[in-house]
Amino acid sequence: NLSNDYFWRYLTDAARERIVSYPGYGKVGCFKGFDEQSFAFNTEAPPDLFERQFDLFKRYFDEGLYIYAYVTFTHTGKTNLKDAMERFADRLQRIDEALPMRTVPLEIAEYGPVHRRLDETRKWAMEVGQYRALDEWQKIVSRRSNKTTPNV
């Protein structure tokens, strides 16, 4: 979860070290949007909390965890996708050069918890918006992956 610091607040240094060094252990963090507006749209949380996701992810990375990322690409359509995706990829690469290549977009579909919140904007976000964002993301990752090799 990239919304809290429980890993550091409630675990001792020794407990964190045991997790980091445990054979085969890996972690994934989920970015709930690619910019402040998509984050707020997806979480209904204040947009300024978008930045906290990067801080927490970097802390996990710096801790030495084997970490990948997921990202939610649903949005309202009121953003320049190319610019927003470039900035998102830049932010990921400040953590690790290969991180965009280790970031998996999640497909958002209608299911129980989402159903009650569906309005026309959210339907568009699921049926159209996330795929437009994904198309832009794939172009960026393809271009950037030619410049770096992921640390796998």
C-alpha cells in the first residue's frame, strides 16, 4: 500500500531486515493514478497525496526490497495524456531507471465495490480513458526501454 508508512512505523529495523533478506520475497506498490487529478479521481483522496506514493515507494526501494509497481490509468479525460505520462515515467525513473519497465498497468473493470460509484465519467474512464492512457504509456515505455535495460 502506498498510502501509509506502517512498514517503518510498526516494524523494527531487525524485522524489516528479515523481510528484505527473505529468499524470494518481493513486493508490489500500486500507484493509484498517473498525476494528481487521476489520483484524486481514483481514490477520492486529496490530490496532494499523489506525491506521497513516490516517497513511500522510494523508501521501500531504498530499504532494499525487490519491488515492482502497479498503476491505475483511469482518469476523467481532462488532461494532456502525453505530458502527464511523460512526467509519471520521469518520476518513476528518479527512483530507478528501469522502474517504468517494471510497472504494470491494472485494467479496471466493473465489479461490486465499483458498481455503486459508476456515473458517466467513471464509465468513460473504464471503457475508454484507461485504454487511451495505456496506449500512451506503451509508447513511452517502448521508447525508454530502448535506452535502458531493466534490472530483473
